[in-house]
Amino acid sequence: MNDIHQSTKIRLTHALSAASARNDQWRQLNAFARAWATQDDASRAGKLRAECTDLLANVSRLEYCWAYPGPRLLEALRTSLESGDAGNFARLVQKISHGLLSGDYRRSESHWDPMAQDIDPTMLDTAPNEDQAPTKQYFEVLIVTPNDPAGWQRAADEMRRLRRADDPFVYSVVHVGSFQDAALAVVVNASLQAVVLFDGFPFESQHELEDLEHFLARFAPTDDLDLSPGRMSTALARCINGARPELDLYLLSDRAPELLAGSPDSACIRRLFHHVEEPMEIHLSILDGVRDRYETPYFDNLKKYASRPIGTFHALPIARGKSVFSSNWIRDMGHFYGTNILFAESSATTGGLDSLLEPTGNIKKMMAATARAFGAKRAYLGTNGTSTSNKIVVQAVCKPGDIVIVDRNCHKSHHYGFVLSGAQPYYVEAFPLEKYSMYGAVPLRTIKKALLDCAAEGNLHRVKVIDMTNCTFDGHMYNPRRVMQECLAIKPDLIFLWDEAWFGFARFNPLHRRRTGMGAAAYLSTHLRSDAYRAEYAKWKEEQGELDPKDPSLLDKRLLPDPDKVRIRVYQTHSTHKSMSAFRQGSAMLVWDEDFHHVEGPFEEAFFAHTSTSPNLQLIASLDLARRQMELEGYDLTLKMTDLAMRLRRAINTHPLISKYFHVATPEEMIPAEFRESGIKDYGIPHSDWTKTIAAWETDEFALDPTRLTLVCGGAAMDGTQFKGILSERFDIQVNKTSRNSVLVQTNINNTHSDASLLIKALADLSRDIESRLASSGPAEREAFDARVKSLMHDVPDLPNFSRFHDVFRDNAKSRSNEGHMRPAFFMAYDEDNCEFVKLNSPDVDRRLKDGPDMVSANFVIPYPPGFPIMVPGQVITADTITYMRKLDVKEIHGYHAAQGIKLIAPTKLDASQTKSMQ
């Protein structure tokens, strides 16, 4: 049984999954407590009592970080255990375990009372009944105080008595007495929405937690903080704001708070009070702060609009639903969707609904709230997916002739954006993962080489943007801080576009946030202007001297930008609908641009050009609600989905049967060693804990998002498309993309442990089927199975790199940089007289590869999978691209029709004067 304790012991190195581990431990304690209460054998009962003692001691290690179950319930629990009252001990453990599982303590006072009626163990509802009257939203408030712990319960009771009937929310307080305890509580307690700091608390914890200092060094570092007695409160405020920026912070001080309020140290504090202020003001301030995040300006107004008796004499007959509910033929539409969605439809921008194109009311407020939530200076809403958001940003920041250094494997919207803007793409290659027929991310060395090559050619002034996908479809996360810092050392006014379509959730936990564009912008805007950095730069500059773009050693040196010249200019797009609770096509464009005044006009024009004048109102409202949810519970949800992904990885890769045929690719397999300086090989015990993972994410050039699981199915003799179909048709499981020998499984805030169990059961069933089939098959069938596995896992085609633009589409054909004019090549294909077709497997292809003339692509060719363009307009087609296409066994290839062949620009039309006229 001690092994059981060890497997579920809450260690601080696992603290980011503390909530789920905590619930597991209480349920385990519940099982032992029931066994003790029903055990008649005295010897056995004694052993069970000892087990309960150990389990309670373990689970109690961190209980002071939460309001529930609280001191009274825990004291009653310990008293029952010490007195040997097994029945009462089991009753109290069951009460607490059920309260944590169902969340009923948020809605019912009886769950806090040790003497309240027992809970029926068969009534384990895990969600409030929809037919019940709505209850107030519950949250917890952390109070950090130097006062004697003996008075904390009385203080909590006093705060409880401040509740009023018309309060919009209800909260309970958690008291701690030190900097370290507060930092720990902020990390593990996802129910916290506010922190109240009373000046004068000490730094060190009085609790015996042997790994606390090591844990806080990673999760709440204090290296840059002034921890002197007079600065302890503001240092803690900065520490909390760095870990969980969504929390409201309040400071009570007797040190002239009106002077402290103007200090830079208190910039992250919402409000300061004098120590003797009326407690009701603190109570009202806490509620007001949460109300600000809870408010959804557009959704609230849309509900009001839907409840009014509106007469509509404009477009949109479906508005109000009369054309539906009075219909003889489509009334089932109304029955399916209900009345609210129809009452909330309108073409109007008045009556509180506002205009997306010229927002002056609640949409303007919504945009400000979105910027605040995602850590941006400003935000714009996208209603046609991030495909359109990317084109808006590219067209806004680029003009004809600008050079954009871009990942060749980026989403097609970027490529089309270059066509629209006339920008010249300089394609750079990601590292290949040929085993899985996919690409990773673009090494920093490659990006720096592109910049330095442009500098050597005298074209650095034309390089406008670095455009990268973060994280990639398959989970490769860049280190944006490092990429931006080193690139800004070469050109200090570069614009960075981070396409984070799959990564919008990352803002809401400190693990992923460090790898986001906005997170890097916030960090660099402070770090690069600090006195410490100026001193570091001065020393580096003295040793380095002026940068010589032809010096190859610069590719492997850490470069530092000039703090007096650098401009932080970052744009981040994300698909809200991909990782948050928004309707499909919901997107956002986040801006942190210190020179946005130069871009604001073009950005507005690009936004007008691509945004519908008839946006879907429900979509806009869902963006508002998604923002509310993530600000109030995104921390909890994103950590839970990450923990679930870790459990899935471990369950699949350690299962004795499943792992014979299926496997989740590890960081070691997905990221080459040269980009994993930490040496991390896999996530989770026994490979690494959270502190080691965070250390790796701080230093490694690339990291793998654990929530994106490349589930390899080639070992089961199934390609990705085949496996995806089986999961869908037989098990009702939907997965994301496929590759030659894998599918992508993505955990998100919608997934539950039941979902994970469904996937594990499906894999187990399939593995048993394979075992049974192979056991009863003959040698020929086994050989066929092995040959299929070999074909999928080993005989994989080489991935083609971008070759070059044809000379006629380049300003300087002899340049070491590879940028080219894609726009004229794209539009040449609009005239069929400019084009020709050649069959993929015809001898003409091989002859032209050998003897010429060059085959030049007339359009984008994008096979799915892998989903990136292997040909772009104006690109010279080389042998490796043809070989790859001939080996492809996918059904979907955008831009290519086998009956016609490859669409080319006719050699006779590749005339410089003609193409120049189209630029």
C-alpha cells in the first residue's frame, strides 16, 4: 500500500497538476476510510487506520492553499482519526471528497459544516442541475498577512459576514503568512481570482515542504526582485503578476499608500488601501475587479436586444424567426436551434449592437477587454478565421517589394497574403521529420542566415517581416524571446508575425505563455530597456564590435540588440475557435507595435478589405464569452488539458499491448538533439517532472507542446487516413490531421477523462484485434503485415525543400538570398495562354529535369497531408519535388488534378519584360 501512496503523493515538482492529484488523493482516502469503517477485524482495522493517517498527512501538505475544506472540516477530520471514530472519519472524508468532485461546496453552505447532514454516496452529481435556481459564481481570495494564524479563522468569518444579498458573486478567503506560501497558493489554487496583500509578511514559509525553494525557483522566480522588508509586498505582487496576470492584486499598507501608488513597483496592483480602511471597501473592490472580467459587453447587449419586441424592415428575414416558425417546411430548424439564436439575429448596428468595422460602443469595449486578456496593446476581432486574419496583417504591414522571411511550410493564407500585398517571400526551411513525413520549425540559425545574406546583398532595408508559425500544427514551439532578440540585433525595427492559430490558449498558463509572441513582446519591452541589460549590451558590444554580415561565426553566436535602437513590433494571430469556447471562424489579431502609428492606416484599410460588412452576431458574441471564460478559468482549464495530455502519453506508451502497435512521439523523437540543449527526452515521470520541463522550455530552441500528440499508427500497418477513418466510423472518435503514418490527437479545454478513456479503449480494442488476427494468420499474411509496417515506417519519401524562384521573377538572379516576385507568376496563370500542363509520370517530366527547359509552377500545389505548399507560383520544380509527388499516396492535393497534370508557366512566356509589367 505504501506504493500506492508514493504513486499519488503530491510533490511540488508536480504542482501544476496538483488539483487533479489532490482530487485523486481524496478519493483514495475515501476508499480507505470506508474500508476502515466497515472492517470488523481489529488487526486489519488497525492497519487501515494507519494507512488513513499516512494518506491524510500527505493530502494535508498543501490543503492550506485552498479555502475548502478549510480549517474546521480538517480539524474535525483529524479529531475523528485520533479518537478512532472510523464512522465519523469516513463520513467527513466522503463529504469532502464528494464536495471536491461535484463542486457543491461552491453552491452549498452545508458542505462547509462538519455537523451537516451526510451526503448520499449514490448522489454524485458533478454539475449543478439546470432546473435549479441559478447560484452566484464562486471564487476564492488569497490574503497574505503577517497577523497571527490564530486569528485567521475569525478574520475569514468577518469577511464572510460582509456578503450582501445583491452581491453578484460569492467568495471564500485563504490565509497564508509568507511570500513563499502565497506564491505556492497562486500556482496550485486555480479558484483564486484576487490577492490581498497586507504589508509586513516575511519571505520564508513556516510549513515543512522540503522541495519548496526548488519549486519556486522555477514557477515563481525572485532573481530580479527586491526582497528587502520594505519592498516585500510589491515584490510579491510582481511575482504573482508574472505567473498569473489575470489576478486582481490589492495592497494594504501603513506606509503612505498615496505615495506608493505612483511607484513603478505598484504598477500591477489594482488598488492600494491604508491599513485601517473600511473592510467593506476592500470587499466591494474585490467584487468590482471580478465583475470587470466577467462583463461581456457585446453578449450582454445582444441578450437585451433579443428580449425586445423589434420590428425588422431590413435585410435578414431570419431575424426574429417569423419566417421559420410560421413555415410549413422549415419549422424543424426553429425546433432544433431554438428561439434565442433567431431573436439574436440582426443586420442592424444600432440598438446597442455596434459595428465591427467602425466600433464605437460595446465592440470597442470588447476589443479592449480582448487586448487586456491576451496581454496585447490592442486587439482586432476576426470573423472569417485566422486565414483572413493572417492576410489582413500581411497586407497591413507589407507593401510591394518588401521582403518577408517566412517558413515555407506556413499556412497557405500567408502565401496568398504575399500575392495580395506584392511582398517578396524569402522562404526558409524547417528541420525535416522524414520519419513522420512532416516538418518541424525553422532553426534560428537559418533565420539569421537569411537576414545576414540580405545584409550582405545590400537588401536588409527591404526586409520588413519575420513570419513564423508558433506553435506548428504538430506542436513545435519556438523560443520567441530568443528569436526576436537575436534578429533585432541584426535589424532593430523588424516586424514579427507569429501565426499562433493553434496556440491561443497559451496566454493563460505560465508554461505555454513563455513561448508566445505576446509573452515575448512583454518581456523584451521591459528587459531590453533595463539598466542590467544596458550594462550587458555595453560589455558585449565592446567584445563583438560591429557586425559583419559576411562573418559566418555570427550564425552561432548569441547576438544582442542595441537598446537605444530596438523597436518591439509584434503581431500575433490566433484561432479563438481552435482552442477556446468560440464558434467556428472566430479569430483575433493581437498587436504590440511601438510604431503602430505608422501602420494604423494601412491596417484599417486591410481590415476593411477582408472583413465582411455582415458579420455573424453569434460568432462575435462567442468571442466575447470565450475571452470571459479564459480570463476567469483559463488557468485551470489549460492546466487540466495539459495534465490530461500527459496522462494520455503515459497510458499509451507504457501499455504493454497498445505500445506494441501504437506510440505517441516524444520530444526526443520530434525535436533533434541540437535544438534540445536541456537533453529532455520525454514528459512526465519517470522521464522528467514539471520543474525540469520548465527549465527545458526556458532554454531550448524548440519545445514540444504536450497537448499535441502525434499518435503513430504505422506500427499497426495503418496509414494516417485509414486510422482516422477507423477511429471515426467504429469508435466515434474525431482526430485532427493525418500524416503518412500518424494522426494528430489534440487535447483542449473541452476534453475530459472520459474522452481519454474512450481513446485508450479504442486503441486497446484495435491492438487486441491485431494480436488475434496475427495469431491465427499464416506466414504470408504476417509477411504482408510486416511489409506494410516497413513501408509506412521506413520506406518514407524524402521531403522536398523549396528550390528557388525562376530567374525572371528575381531582381538579382545571382543574389545569395532567395526572395522572389510571386505576384506576377500567380497572375500570369490567369491567362490560359501563358500556361501548359505536363503529366506527372510522363517522360517529358524526366527529360525536362535533365535537359530543360525549367519547369516553373503556375500555382500553389498543396498535398493534404502534410498540408504545406510543395510548389508555389514562380518556383522552379526540381527532381526531389517530382519524386516526392510520385510517392504520395494521399487523395487530396490542392492545385493539382491528375487528369490535367502539373500546371506550368509556358517557357515561351518567361520573358523578363512581360513579368516586370505585372509586378
